[in-house]
Amino acid sequence: MKNMKKSIAILLVLILSVSVFASCGGSSLSGKYFVTEVEGDDGKLIKVEDYVNEVKAMYEEYGMEFDESEIYSVFEGNYIEFFKDGKFKIVAIDEDDVDGTYKVDGKTITLINPDEDDGEIEIKGKIDGKKIIFEEEYFKAVFEKK
């Protein structure tokens, strides 16, 4: 009986260890993340809806027609998908998909893409719950898991 209790205790510790290790490896990130915030004219992050309204106002200022559904379809058709095996895929309308791997270190995620022309490209982001925030020199966006 004493050996059985010891075996169960060891088994529970192993199960807990594997669960903790799996969550650190990024498996909790798996799924599709869509753009919910983008960089506005002032350089600050704004919600997609507000961005669409800014663009609409600009079109109206110049007397041009504006179809909101077109711009929304761009945001809805572009996403990053993370897989449990440490790989990702970026899907963008009218562009080739981009594949690579990712690493998670605490609240930092690094996307690594082997580029034939430029060598390996790395982009870092911050994990904040179900959101991933990327702030590069020419690109700021928030992706949210849906």
C-alpha cells in the first residue's frame, strides 16, 4: 500500500510537470489570431473599426466612394495561425503564405522566418492574454485569438 501511494504521488508530479512544460512551450498559443488594432495616423494603436472610420473620412474628404466591406475583408482575411509544434503560418490576401517557427520566452514571442534572399528574419512581439502585440519600426498591430 505504501508503494502504491508513492507511485501515485510520482505519477501526479509527472503529470503536473508535463502540463507546466507544455504550457511554457507555446501550445496555449495555438489557434488563429486576427488583427484587432493597427497603427493610426498619429502612430498610436487604434481599433480596426476606428481605422476604417479614419479611412472613410479621408475618402469622403476627397469626394471618393468608400466600401467598408472591402477594407473589413482585408482584416478578416489576414491572420497568423500558431501550431502546437512551434510553427506558424501568416495568411494574407493576395500574398503567398509565410511559414516559420516561433519561440516563447516569458511574455515575449519571436517569429522566425527563413528568407531565401535576406537570411533569417526575426520579429518579436509581446503576449498579453489572448493578444499578441507587434511593434516594429514600420509596423504596429495587435492580433487577438478568436
